[in-house]
Amino acid sequence: MKNRSWGFLVGGLLVALLLAGVVSNYASSHPDGLDSSLLKGCTVDADDNIVGGSCPAQQAREHELGDSPLADYGVRGVGNDFLSTGLSGVLGVLLTFAIGAGGFWLLRRRGSGTPTPDDTTTPAEGTTPSEGDAATSRAGAAG
């Protein structure tokens, strides 16, 4: 990979880490479109608890992975909310980058397509080179 490509890759990774680690703490704490549409028809209090009405959000239950280490945009066991959210974002970026880099590495290894010196092939006896293959045509005419 060229040095310019490495610089672009490292720069992009650093920007993603900065956004995930710092800027993510300043994201809106208000519900997004899906959450707010599920609350239509219900009355909610200041803590977003349903206190009346009828809406799809009343059937919501805890997710199976709700007690996982990175649930709810934070790292379980870290008391500081700012640090917990930032660390969760950084871990998510690093995990995503590692999976993507590993996938590209596997694809590159499997389908490199670059011929090695041992991969040189010659036309079988009795065959003629294709018309579009000028180098082979010239070699056949010279020999």
C-alpha cells in the first residue's frame, strides 16, 4: 500500500476515534425518530416514563443483550458517564476497523490475482494466439 494510502487510512481512523471518543458525548439525549414514533399516543413524564395513553412502546421489554458490557452507549463498570460513553465509542470504532481490515486482508490474500514468475503460461501446441493479444502475436510471428 502506498504511503499516501496509509496516511489517509490513519487520518480517517483518528477522526473516527475523535468523533466517537469526544463528540459522541454531546449527542442529543432526546429520543430519535423511531423512539418518538413509538411513543405517539402515550403521555410521558420528564424522565420519559409512560404515564398514560396507549402506544406501541408499552409492549417494549428489556433486550436480551441489555446487560452486555457495551449496552446503552456506555461501558459497564465505568462510573464516569463522559468517560464511559467515549470509551464505548472508541471500542466500537476499533472493533469495526479490526473486522473490516481483517475482511479486506482475507480477500486480498485469497484473490490476489497477481501472477508470480511461476504462473507464466504458454499456449498449448496447435493453438493460435488470440487476435487481441498483440504481444503473443508478435512473439509467434518472430519465432
